[in-house]
Amino acid sequence: MYRYDEYDQQIVNERVDQYRDQVRRRLSGELTEQEFLPLRLQNGLYMQIHGYMLRIAVPYGFISSKQMRMFAHIARKYDRGYGHFTTRQNIQFNWLKLEDTPDILAELASVEMHAIQTSGNCVRNITSDEFAGVAQDEVVDPRPYAEILRQWSTFHPEFAYLPRKFKIAISGGKEDRAAIYAHDIGLSVTKNAQGEVGFRVLVGGGLGRTPIIGVEICEFVPWQHILTYVESILRIYNQYGRRDNKYKARIKILVKALGIDEFKRQVEADWADLKEGPGTLTIEEVNRVASFFTDPAYETLTDHDSALNEFKADSRSFSNWMMRNVKPHRVPGYAIVVLSLKKPGDAPGDATAEQMEAIADLADRYSFGELRITHKQNLVLADVKQQDLIRLWQEATEYEVASPNIGLLTDMISCPGAEFCTLANARSIPLAKSIAKRFEDLDFQHDIGEISINISGCVNACGQHHIGNIGITGVEKKDHDEWYQVSLGGAEGNHSSLSKILGPSFTFNQVPEVIDRILQVYLRERVEAESFIDTVRRIGHAPFKEHVYATDFDVEEEEVIDKHVVTSAQYSVPFYSPRF
């Protein structure tokens, strides 16, 4: 993985010193909160309900065991003993004191980490495929290009004050595992018919108040020109993106207003002046960065381990874990292991200091000391010998990170919600726990099969509810209860789609029953081994809506805001169900 050079370290150290002085002036009263606000946001520090939250950057989701131990140290020393891994492949700490934050950043700098550009109207943390470099379907390893984009975008003077935040994701596999269609710019590293490396470029994707799937702006940009092409996209956005209304300021609004053809014309007109300029990549630079991502010391092994197969046959729990959490590796005799941070009853994405330390130990023993954070709020050990899988499973089980539920119903995505965030309308984590408790039976989950449930506490969509097969959104709090919209049909990957709202909203206590009714329709209507999303696409929303709203409702008039239906529904008759 990438290691800081002297320039990286100097930049981060100087930023810590600057920030320490800014905090000193805020605590002494020399700076007002309004004056301090842009300074703290530049360092990833948010004011939330209970105190300050710090979002730490994890470029393209890759960390070392040493860095994971630093997270554990911060959780124990400065927070309440845990951290929250996010859909941006970052980590957040939610209970910090302002006076401690300079020391936290200094300690992060000692292990080549920072919180720069995890907030503000700039290019945010570059995200990528958590299986990069090891996936069997990989066409080109995206990690060197992700690092080049990171270096290029960090402190880029022209893009420090964009109309709104800007997110870039990059994937190198045949299957998109980085949700590139839901980003401002989505990049797919590929090869053309001549075997030359280049990029398929998507633009104008994003979720939030106005969810839009990204569209292709260029089928193939040669690798030499990807920085200049991305720069031209950002230049056009920076010049013409709306600054009068933050809800209309994302690039997706500009692309929609101009149309992709006109937007592309403007980008390529700008690009004509940049294409052969100093931003053009050289093979020497790509090779220099790629040298940080060479293969570890793999042994010569085979994919046939009799002891593993025997244990799998004898242990149903291990067999379930192998089926859900272990993925094929490009090198014979090795496997990719996903550690689940979705144990039913726990907050999705949370890990305690003890768990983080244990996971760091697992990485050292079994995966060359490296880890990856997924945008689905789990962790990955990417290079595990198949002969070590039994011992790894036993140790992971001990630390409660071996739930065999990857891709199943309880592998939910959830934002922190109203318990922490000042923007949220409703709680997310308690709702995720309630749903997980209702459907914790693993046999039932395996019968349902692949399904994604994404929960956001508000329309800002930090839980990416628009691309969940089932999306849940907190819309308002009224009369001492919280209300949620439920939507169906969202998906990420090569066949990305946005979910569609099912109908009037539901209270907190009704949502698990709504999920139950949706699943009843799926089990009734599916054919053979058809997945949930395929059934939804085949039969449409009507059968689900009919079954969910099978009782009488007294619904107040609906208010439409930015194409999202927000209702104050009151139910005169409770749900009926043999399981309610």
C-alpha cells in the first residue's frame, strides 16, 4: 500500500500545526464559532448533537494494521471506545472534545493519516473497489490511479471552493463494486480492443434530494489523459455550477440542465487546451506509484485443501461463513475474507477498540498486515491462505466479526441518524437493530438470498437508500414519533437503478412489519432462484404496494418536495400479521 514521502508528511504536519493554533484561538475567544466553522470543516470536524465528530480520511479504503491500531487508540483515549466505518470508506468518531482534536490529528499524522478534505466543497476522499488487486474479474488494478487522483486532488487550489462537495469513485473489475454510477464522477479502468489501458468516464451521478444515475460522457479516455479530462469536468462544473442554492449545486443538476451532449461539448472544448499539458501522465509516474502496490510474498499453493473441505462438511456454521463471507482470489490457494460489522443487535459499521485491535492482529497473522474498508461498512482481509481459513474463522467468531451475513438481509447499510446527526429527521441505527432482530434467523435470511437494505435518517442519503433494493428514509418527526418512507427497486453495480417510493410513510414501529410484508410478496412471486431485485423488476411495485397497504389508512394530504413524497400519514387501523 502507499507510503508517505517527505512531502506528504510535511504537508500533514504543517496542517496539524495550523489547526492547533486555530483551535487555541477558538477556545480563547479570538475566533467566533462562525469564523471557526470553515477552518474546522477543512479538517473534517463537524458539530453534531452530542459534540464534535471527526471524519478521518482512508484513501480508497486501504489501511495497515498499524493504522487500525491507531483507530483503536483514538476510540479508547478520546471517544467512548468505538468508531463508525462509513459508506465513504472512512471512519468517524462521534464523541470528541474540541480541545483534544489537535492531538488526535497529530497522532494520526504519526501513522500517515489525516482528516483533510473529508468535509467542505472540495474533492472528497477517493473511493474504490475493496477487492482491488486481488479480484478474479479485475481488468486493470485501479489502485495506482486512485492514488494519483488522491495526490492530484489534495489541496488542489482551483477546486478548494467548488459549488458543492465532489465525489469520485474508481473501479477496475468487470463488475462494479465501487458504486461508480452514484458518484459525481465514476471511473472504470478498462482496456480497448487493442489492449490499451483507458477509462470509461461517467458523470453526474449522485443521491441526496435529487437522486440521479451517472451517465457516460466518454467511452474511452487513454490513461495518459485521465487527470486532464477529470480536471476539465471540474473546471466546467466550477464555472457554471449553481452557487445560489446548495440543494441545486451538485454537478448532477448542471449535467441535467445542459444535457449530456452539451456538457460533453463544453468539457472537451476545455480539454483541448489541457490535453497535452503538464497534467498529462507519464509511464514513469504511473510506474512509480504502481510500485507501492506490488504483490505481497504469495506462496505457491493450490485451491484444493482436504482439511478445509472436511471441516466445511462437518460444520454448518463454518460452511455458511465460507459461502457468504469468503470470496475467490486471483492467486491459487488464497481467499478474500469479508469481516462483518453487522452482527445483529449492533450498530451497522461500528467497531469497538477491542475489535479493531483484534482485527489488526488478524491482518498481521493472516493478510500481510493490510486491511480494506468497504463502502458497505464492513472490513476485508484480502490475502488469506485457504489453509488458514478455519483458524481465522474461529478467531473472528471470538471477536464477533464473523456473522455469515454478507449480502444478506442483516448486512444493512445505515447512517448514524438522528441519535448523532443534526440534519437527520429520524433514527437510523435503532431501526436497523430492530429490523435485524426481527429477521435474525439465518435460515430465513439464506432463503431470502441476496438483498440490500439501506437506511438514511434524512434525504441527504448518507445511507445510500436510493440504491438499496429496499431503501428506508427518515422524513420527519411529528407527535413524538418518527416517520419513514420505504422504497423498492434500487441497486448498485453494473445494473444500477434508483428505488421508487412505495407510498405514504410509516412509523418507526411499523417499518419491520413493512419489510416482512415486502418479503412475503417476494417469496410468493419469485420463480426458481430469482433474486429479490429481479423479482421487483419483473413484477413491478404494484403487488408489493397492495400487500403492504392492506389495511385502511387515514392519510393526510401529501406534500411533494424535490420529487420526494413527504407525508404526515396517520394510521387508523394497526397492521395485522401473524408475526406482528
